[in-house]
Amino acid sequence: MRIFFKTAQILIIIFLILLLIPFGLYLLSSPIRNDNVTYGFNFSNKYAQELNLDWKKVFEMILSELPSKKFRLVVYWNDVEPTKGKYDYSDIKYQLDRLEKYPDSEVTLVMGRKVIRYPECHEPGWWQNIREDEEKKKELLTYVEKTVNELKNYKSIKYWQVENEALFPFGLCSPLKDLRSILREEVSLVRKLDPTRKIIIQDSGEGGFWKTSQELGDYVGISMYRKVWFDFGGILNENSFQIKYPVGSSFYKIKSHILGVPYEKIKATEVQAEPWGPVRNYLLTIEESNKSMSKGDFDGILEFTKNTGLSEFHLWGVEWWYHMKVFHNESYFWDKAKRNFK
């Protein structure tokens, strides 16, 4: 009987310890609210055009009306090198030239084959037709080298972001073996060409594992999404649905502790501030947009960021805010950015 009670006591103690571990982890990792945060913008000339906007006009309006001059910009390979060996950097140079006029401008420049905005991989057609992986890798590295050398003299560029969620299985991309090894070669090349700037490796904030990204780069860029549309790559079709991620603002810091990634090495580079629905955003009705990004959702995102413990955020959707203002006479999102985003 004594042995039975002793065993029961041990089991109860073990149970209580297991019960208290998550609570203790939460207390140790729980971030402190920060009201002194700064916001920047992700900007895509392709996405602005998809929203039926003149992208240069939108960019000029952002610069003239919105106070923040922090941007995550993108170089689209299929626009820069539509024909092998013939390069045109005019679109990204237009954006960088304008930002050079602002002494407080800061740019995270995304480059590679997989970059921001649908379909994720923006690969030239000629590159897709190459059969051998080694030849594909050679052409990709040539493009990365050309891009760094072409743009590294812009003072506004603070970080290079090499690829976008390269190790996260999302997007329409050509098959390519050993992505991790290729990403490592890209990073090594960028470091060799420009040792003065830090490198960001982007990962999914909710679904990524972060550790490899942190080992490859100087910082891990993460996404923060609240309401998303799940169709599992089109598999569900009419059975797709909208969900709200069941995580709080403490999630990212707790996750960083669990994965062994220092929280100070995390940058929130892609924070949802536009809808995610069953069709492309320019096709959404107001009612459909409100299901994932109402005015309340927008305000909630801003509160959410302040509670994560991070201090800088690049918001996703500035082009859509302007689209809402121009095409739907809804200026709430744009006007709030004018008043609050520094």
C-alpha cells in the first residue's frame, strides 16, 4: 500500500510539472506591449497593376501622403530578364531613385526566383524550359550576382532578402531539387558581393520552422496573418473556407524560444493588412473583403502588432488601401495610415 501511495504521489508530481511547463513557458516568453512601434510597407508594382492601378502613381502617392519611408521592395526576375542575358532594372530603379531623395528611407530588397506576391515564383519562361537543375542553378546565381552588382550602390537599401519563403511549400514554382543547398549558395554569393549589408531569410510566421532560415541569414523575416482562406492548393475547391489563426500575440515569441531562434533576430516583414478571400483581391466585393479585413480587423491588426514585443512591422496591402479609396470610395485604411504610420 505504501508503494502504491508513493507511486501515486510521483505520478501526481509529474503531472503537475507537465501541466505547469506550458504556463511557465508562457510567463517567461510573454512579450511586453510596445506602443512605440514603427510601420513600413510592402510594395509590388505587379500587384498594383493587378488592382487596375497605375503603379507609379500609387508609389508617388505613398511617398507624398504616408509618413513612413520604410519599404520592402521586390525585383521580379521575369520582368528584369524576360530574354536570357538581356536585363532591364528600370522598374526597381525607379522606386529606389525616388526613395534616395529621403534621408530616412530604408529598403529591404527581395530578390531571387521566389519573391513576394502571387504566384510566388516569378520565373522567366526561358528558365522554366531548362531541364537540368545544375544549369538552372547556374542561371539563377548569375541573375543574383547581376542584381546585387546593379543595385548595391543605392544607400537606401539596408537589407538583402534572398528569396521569399524558399523552404516553405507554397506557391506555383518549377520543380527544383535541393532548395536548401541552392539557397545557401545564393546567400554566400550575396555576402561575397556585398559584405556590408545584413541578409534576411523569410519564413512563414505561422507554419515555418525558422531554425534553418536563421542559420543561413542574419535575420529571420516572418509573416503575421490573422484570417486566411484555406483551399489547400485548390484541392478543396467549393469546400474551401476562411479561418482565423488560433494564435495570440505571444505565439511568435514563445515559438522562437521553443525553436531556439533569438527573438531579436526576428523581423515582422509581412503583416496582413488586406483581405484574403476565395478570389483575387480586385474581384472581391466589399462584403467578401470585410470577412477577412474589415475596419475592425485592420485596427485589430495594429493592436496585435503592439502586443508581440517587436518594434518594426512591414504591412501587407498598401496598394489595396489605395484601390479601396479609388474604386470603392473607402478611404478608412489609407487615412488611418496617413495619421498613424511613422
